[in-house]
Amino acid sequence: MSGQEKEGLPTEAELAEMDRDQLLKLGGKLDDVELVEYTEQWPVKGTKAEKRAERSVAAWFTLSGLSGLAFIGVFIWWPWHYAPANTDRHLLYLLYTPLLGLTLGLAILGVGVGVVMYAKKFLPHEVAVQQRHDGMSPEIDRQTFVAHLADAGDRSTIARRSLIKRTALFGAGTFGLAAAVLPLGSMIKNPHADSTNENGLWHTGWLAHDGERVFMRRDTGDAHALELVKPEDLDAGAMETVFPFHAPKTASGAVDYARLEKILAGEERVDEHELLEALRRSDNPVMLIRLRPEDAKRVVKHQGQEDFNFGDFYAYTKICSHLGCPTSLYEQRTNRILCPCHQSQFDALHYAKPIFGPATRKLAQLPIQVDEETGYFYATHDFNEAVGPAFWERKS
């Protein structure tokens, strides 16, 4: 628009007395806009074709609204906890994530298609040519521009289409609510409300209950098989990923070695869900490292964790302290633990402190000992610090 003085412009008093049509004509003149074509989509109001078009647009907005409600319902009430295969709830568990994607996708699709269809079926077809000018718009241009916006709203016929307005509000509103559920859902349940169990952020699956013994178990590839780890299973310089196994207890709370022997021999079955969950839980994997004797002499231990190792054996969480990726690589020659995601490196000889990459905290160390009765490794207690990346309540 031009900021230059033009002859024949109305005064402020004349401008205030103009109606919207007069302001529209004046605005077009001032903006150097020429309407080449301006065709109403429905010159005859209330025809059956117009009603059909209105219902088709409303149907898409309704689909969006129903999909948004379905997303909220699935997010809150659908059974999302893991269910083992060959159980009645396994299929429901498998459908949880696809249903979230499907319902939210349909909510977005419904709003998008509804808006596009309304623009194509009801907005006037306009072809305009405008000359562009530099400079700031004066007051008269601002008022005429507002008049253009108001006229565009009226000519779009949205004011008299209550069905489309209601369904659009329903679709957009529920879609917005569904989008808000995602961040709000994490705020409804306080993860720190009960941090004394393994489901809190401060503990892991290595947390013992009522004095039970948590042995180290290897992953054999069969989630339902149980094989514990002994010191002689690892050569010097070797590393193995291990997982927790909560041993059965007697009535007095001691380890039930008779049952444990039967379980290891395959003569007694344990809860298959518990066995599988131990392998799937994200904060359970631990690296059991056996240092070479010459390297073990150079170890620097962290204060308060001087007795966490068993001889040349050290156990560190496999969850990187940067962003939670698995630190699944161990260099025997350099004694470095590597995270392949962002190339953080940790010194296994110096309490697994970070020496390269974006990680700023050491890997949490698990205290371990060997059971005198069976010769298997076990954790004396859970980590004494939270594993993985930082969170709001973490001070270090």
C-alpha cells in the first residue's frame, strides 16, 4: 500500500460515516486492487446441492471430533501394560500404540480435509490483481483492511452455517484436547509419589523386597529360560549384560535354595511374565565387567562405593547418563565403555566417569557379591543413585 498523499481522500469525519461497502471500494482503490473475477459459489441460497455440500464438510469435522474423543479414551483407559504372548490381553497390548496413531491421525485429517473442502465449496472464487508498494500503512488503509476482512467473513457464508460451525468447533476442540492430553497425561500421575519401590525414578528392578536376594541372570535368547552367572563364566577383559532375578524365599525370608535349584534344573516353573519383564524393563540392563589383573590394580573407586566390586568384577548400569541410550560397547584394551548414540565414553578404571562426549555424569555402579551357597553373583542392594539421564528432581 502507498503512504503518499492522494487527492480526493475522505476526511476522518467522512471516513467514520462510511458503511462497509463504501470502505471496501475505497480500500480497493487505495490498494490498487483490481477484481478480475469474484464469483459466489452459491448464488441461489438453500438449494439441495448446497445442503449436501454443507453436510459433507460437517461430516469431516464430526469425524475429527469423534476421533479426538477416541484418542483420549484409548490414551486413558486402553490396557497398555505388557501382556505376554498367548494370553487374552496380548492382542489389546499390541493394539495400544497403533490405535493412538490411528485416532490422532484421523482427528488431524478430519480438521484438515474439512477446512479445505469448506474453502473449495463455499468461499467465493476471487481473482484479484494488486500493485505492491513500499512504506507503512496509514490509518485509512488499516480501517479499509478491517472492512475487507469483515466482508470476507460474511461472503464466506460461515455465519449462517450453524451445522458447519458446530461440527468445526467439535472437531477442532476435541483435536486440541487430544493434543493437550499428551503433555498433561505425564503430569496427572506423580512419578515421585511413591519412590520406595522399583517403579519410582530412584530405583530399578534390582531393588530387593523384604531381604530377598537378587541374582544376576544372563539373556540366553529365550526369555523364559533362566541361567545365572558365576565368576568363572567370564574371562579376564570380558563383559556381559546381565539382568535381575529375584530368588524364591522361605517363610523366614531366607533364600529358598531348594526351590532355586529346582528352578535352574527346569523342574519347577516360575512366573513367565516376571522373567520376560526383567529382560524388557529399560533400567534393568547391567554391564558385568571382569578387568584384567594388571588393569584392576589401577582402578580408582568412587567415594562411598569402595566395596561395590567383587575382586576384578565391576557392574555398571547400561543406561547412558546423557540421554538413556544403551552403552553397549566395551573396549578391552582401553577399558572404555562407549555409547554408540552420541559417542560418550566412560573410563571403567575410574568409576565409569565420562571422559569424552556429551555425558556429564558417571554411570551408576551396582554393588555385587558372590553367594557362598551357590557361587552365583547377586546384587547386595539397588543402585545408590538414579540411573540414566537427568530429571527435574535430580540434583547431580
